[in-house]
Amino acid sequence: MRAPASCLLVVLLALCAACARGDPISTVEGMMTRLLGSAWVGKFNVSLINADKSTGHDVFEIQTYPNNHVELRGNNGVALASALNWYLKYSCNSQVSWGVNNTGVQISLPSPLPNTYPQGMSMASPVKYRYYMNVCTVSYSAAWWDWERWEWEIDWMALNGVNLPLAFTGQEYVWRSLWRQLGLTADETQDYFSGAAFLAWTRMGNLRNWAGPLTDNWIDMQMKLQLQILERVRAFGMTSVLPGFSGRVPQAISRIFPQANVSQLNDWNGFKGNYCCDFFIQPNDPTFLKIGSLFIQELIKVYGTDHVYNADTFNEMRPPTNSTTYLHDSSAFVYHAMAQADPKAIWLMQGWLFVNERDFWNDVTIPAYLSGVPNDSLVILDLFSDARPIYPDTKSYYGKPFVWNMLLNFGGNRGLYGNMSRISTGPLEALAMPGSTMIGTGMTPEAIENNPVMFDLMSEMGWRKTPFDLNTWVGQYATRRYGVNSAVAVQAWTLLHNSVYVKDTIIQGLFTYRPSLTMNVDTSYSNATGLVDAWRLLLSLDAEFKTKPPGTYLYDLVDVSRQVLTNLFYDTYLMFANEYKRFQTNGTDTKAEVSRLGDQLLGMIEDLDTLLSSDPNFLLGRWIASARSWATNSEEGANYEFNARNQITLWGPTGEINDYAAKHWGGLVRGYYLPRWTLFVSRVNISVQTGKPFDDGQYNSDILAWEQAWGRRTDPFPTNPQGDTIAIAKTLLSKYATQHTQYKVATNQDAPQNDLLTPATQTWTKDVAQLTLLCDADPACEGFNSNGYLKRGIGHMITVAGCDFYSKVTETD
């Protein structure tokens, strides 16, 4: 039963008083106590100074003394926290990154504290804003966060200089209040919302009513959580970004405003029926201004405001016309709806629409759309600057301010990747570009808690003004990541830098997709062999820790081991599909090859689950337990678990965005991906044994029914790690990157014909030990060359400089 409206209003006003900005000194000291422990707080003196005189931007100073004393100065809480983080990183070889139970925090302060800045040092940010989060992050990563997890994240934001965070939690409370005030019933607004794990796409107008109901309990608890979030970010001196109105309305709004120009959108990603085709008021309709302004008024009443609002129109939806008048009015009405309620309003727009519909948005339509808003009232997030920037092609968005962002991640997919070179230079080059209107840097991943090195680097770009040596930076990162001065750690991270961290986009693990015989395999992986070498070095680093290795080391060991097996899975799948193709096209008897390679694929999936289950950061059970923790009754618990399961698997009732948000998690790998591949491999084996073609349509139909049933299950998964990560990784190294059979080597020789993979295809790996494993797994393989070409037969040899040929040793050799 809900509290009477009058009682709730009293509680709300009392809570909202906490939204006022707190004392930055006590806020930072509280963060330091949580991070370092109370005994260390007294070693740091924290004080406020003025912002940079010439720009007004944030500034921090550090000064150290020989008597175990450090002075931290900054113009607000964020600057003070940034000063602390800089000192921890570059004076104490420490790091604060994501990790369950602080497994991502590697801090071991020496006593006395290092006197590294006796003359003092200062840094002034070259930009006004340092932005954080994507509208999808709140669902892919933060859907089930409680206050404890949010408090940790806000501390992380402050340490990494974030001063403009997205604050979208709890907005459903305002929407519910607004629709009720306008006269809609509870039943009429229920299909406006979706389930708790899908709110990001409901808010963007992509879908409705999926995986609900969204209960009043959830809405009320999220409102209270948002008040805690806002109180803390404002106490640090951050500017919170609250939601604005983009035109999305309940279907029944026409009963209240029969004259309003309400239209229904096309379906998004195949969602049908009651789940699709949201209702929107056209931006140039007067009702749009009325509802938009009322929403901002209600929002401010509940949460206060820092005068920055995010609203995204046409998100992955094409405008109905390219009329410049229509486009101008569309943006103008969005802004004026904000400004009517808040004259100081600034519209923060995600620029994803310009990336997603590149053929529509051009040098006519973009300036027309942007022209509806004054230059000083609009900030554009160039959302994908790290790979597909828009600002260079639009003359810095035709005069509108923009923020240079690293997007990096889609859906929370796991993979080691990211272009470190571009991150370390791109923001500096954009800022120095003639006519640049860049006013900020940002991190806009769809999901977080992956590739911590990329976020460590990108966060520093909000403070750096000049070029720096990236190789040196990587070496320093290796030292502070593990807290040991180790040439092996530096060498391992140098290999990672030059192998996996040179690529812009993710290569998702093939085992996480619903299998078929025609899976699209990217054969251009940057340097799988360098990754294997880094893996060997990381494992050898274990001997250099005097005590128990830090959680950061164990996390990286799991992550690198996982990526090595994921890469090798690609190569094994290529061979498996190739052997079936030989059977299908030529009638060749490949039963032995298909059987052995299929077993290899399934064994690798099992080994991956064992590895992932050994670390708390890679567990499905924690995701589900977090979802269920919000339930106030069994019905809600079942619904939240369904939301959690569906988002990371089918993503819709019938796989509308199937496996988009797949995760490499212990429990999910063995409990979901392995059964799919087991059935697939079994049916392919039956096909080659019986001579009947593999029925892809029947397999997909059968597995969809199984996937849907899995999503409704409630069987438990472990929430605590199982097994010794280092011992497991060493076993996997012996199994997947150690040569166990003999091969003859012919230096500077090659067999140019008889490629095993047709058409001739290189394996991702060029590591000799792994190539022997692949060749051993296929009875038809007789050898390989060092460029990654497996051979069915050897035939005549030719001289090729720099190429070595390896042939199986036979009984006659």
C-alpha cells in the first residue's frame, strides 16, 4: 500500500533537502576514509583554492613534505579527489579500478609517504567538462546497483575527474507523477514503462511494456536512491545531468489532449505488438511544449537541478522528413520545453543519431537541426570520437560546443581491445583544431567494468594539455596496476599495448553467439600471438609477489586467459565448419575430423567456465542476486530475475537483439552457451554420420524454445568464486599454449598448396604451440607454416624467406 500523498510529500521534501550542495572538504575526507582508512586521512591536508584564472576550469595542486605530510588543493571536491588520485598513481604506484569487494583497488601506501613534489605541482584542466556515462550504461551495468555500489562509483568518478555525470535513476517517479496529474489512470500508464533491465530503451522511445510490470515499489525505491546519488555528486561539486522531454507519451494521452499531433513510430529491432512502436507528440506541436515544461517543473520539484538536461530525439529512428523547417522546429521545441521551466537550461544531446543514420544526417540536415538551439544552450556529446567522430566532418558541429568521447563498449560485451594511441592523441588534436568548439572530454560506454586500462587513460585526457610518451605511460600503468616494480609486468603490458590495444572495436567471443555453420568470423584480429606471449609473461609474474597477488593481477590473469581461449575458439570453429563444408560440397568422409574438432570446441567452453568461475568479477550469480535484492515479494523477485536473464541472452521475447549483451560469466558459459553448442555439435555430427544435411531452421526453432525456457528459470548460480585462478590458468596454459607433440621444422621453407582451410585462410594465432594444437585436433592436418596456414598435404616445398614449415613427425621419420 502506498503512503498517502500528503505524507509522501513531507518525506520527499525532507529528502530533497539533502540535494543541496554539501561541504566539499568533508565529502573528500569521507571518500578518503572509505578508500584509505581513517588512519591515513590525517596524513593529507585538504584545502580549497580558486579555479584557473584564465579559463575558469578546474585546477588541483599537490605539495609534499618530508615529515609524512601531503597537501592537496583544488577548487572543488572533484579537483581535490583528482589530486589524491594523481598522487596515488604517480607517487605511490597505486590504482583504483572496478572490482567486486575492492578487488580492483591496489593500494599499499608506504610510510613515510613519498616526498615526490617538494616544490609542488599543479594541473589545470584544458576543458570545462569531463563527462561520464551513456544512457545505456544505467541498464547494461547499473540496473541493479544499490546505494553502496553507487557510492563506490561516485568516488571513482571524483577520483577520475568526472564533473558532468549522467543522473537518470529514478526518473520514472517523475513520469508517473506527471501522467497522474494530467489525468491518466494507472492502467493507462502501465504500458508506458518496461521492465527494470530495459528502462534505457523505454526512455529513448525504442520499446514499451516489455518485461514488465514496473511496480510502484521499484519506482519509489529508485526515487530515494536518486536523492542519495544527487546529494553526493553535488557535494563533490559535480553538475548532474537530469532527463528532459523528447516527446514520448503514453498511448492514452490523446484522451487528455485530443487535439495533439500524436504519431506512432515504426518498430525498433523487430519488436512487435504491444512492445513496439512508441507514441510521440510531434516536436512542433504546442502540446509538446506544455508537457515538456510540466515535466521539467515536476523534475525540479523532486530532485532540484543543476540546469543540464539530456534528451535524445530520433534515437536510432529516422526523422519523418528532411525538411529543414521541420528539423529546426524539432530541436527548438525540445529546448524551449526545458527553458520555459528553467531559463538557465542547457540541453546535453547524445550525438549518436548522426552516427547511426549517417546517410540522412548531412551538411544540410545537421545544421538545420542544430540551428533551433542557441549556441550557448546546447552541448553535443560526440559519442563515438574514438572510432567514428562526427565533429571533423561538421566543422565542429557548425559552432555548437561538443565533448570528445570514448565509447568503446557495446552491450557489456567482453573483449580486450581499444585504440590507446588514438585516445592519447585524439582529444589534444581536436582541442587544437582550427575553429574547434570542443569544451570537454568524456567516457560514454554502453557498459563499464571492462578494459580498465582504457578508462584510466581516457580519464587523464581531461587533465592533460600536451602530448606524452604512451610507451612510458603503459610501463607506469603496469607498475601501479600490480604494485610491483617488475620488468616482466612492463614487458607483458607492452605486448598487450601492441597487440590488443590497437583496435577500435570489439571482437565478441564466438562461443557467446547462437551457433551455426555460417558464422561470420573476423579474420583480421590484430595480434593474437602477442596476446599469447603476454599471457605466458603474466603467469610467470606470480613468482614476484611476496604475499598474495592483488585482485588486479588475478582479474587481468582471468581476462587475458579468457581472451586467449576466445581467440583459439575462433580458429577451432573455422576448422570445424570447414570440415563440414568438405562433407557437404564434396561428399568427403569427415566424421573423425568433425567429431574431434567438435569435442575441442565443447572442451574449451567448459574450460572457460572453470576459469571465469574462479574470480568474483566474472559471475552470473552476482548479476541475478543483485536483481533479486530489489524484490519486496516473490512475484517481483521472479520478474527481476527474468529481466536480468533476458537482457544478457535473448534481449526480447524471441531474440530480437539476440546475444547483443552477451557476457563472459561463470555460470552463464556452462549453463547457457555450452548447452546451445552441445546440441549444435551433436546435430552436425549426426549430419555427417547419416549423410543428411544439417537442418539449421530446425535447430534454431528448437534452441529458441530452450532459450526462452532458460530465461524463465530460477535455478541458482554461485555468487562466490570457486577454484584457484593461478592454478587454473597454469593448467590452461599447458593445455592450450604448450607444444605436446613433435614436428619437423624446415627453416625458410613452405608448402604452397593443399591448404586445410578453403579458401586459403590464416588462423588468428601464429603461435607455434597453438598451431600444433590445432593441427593435432584435425586428423587431416599434416603440417603448417609460421604464417598460420594449416596444410592438408605437404607436396613440394619452396624457399620463402622468413617462413618456417612444421610437419608432423610420423612413424617413418
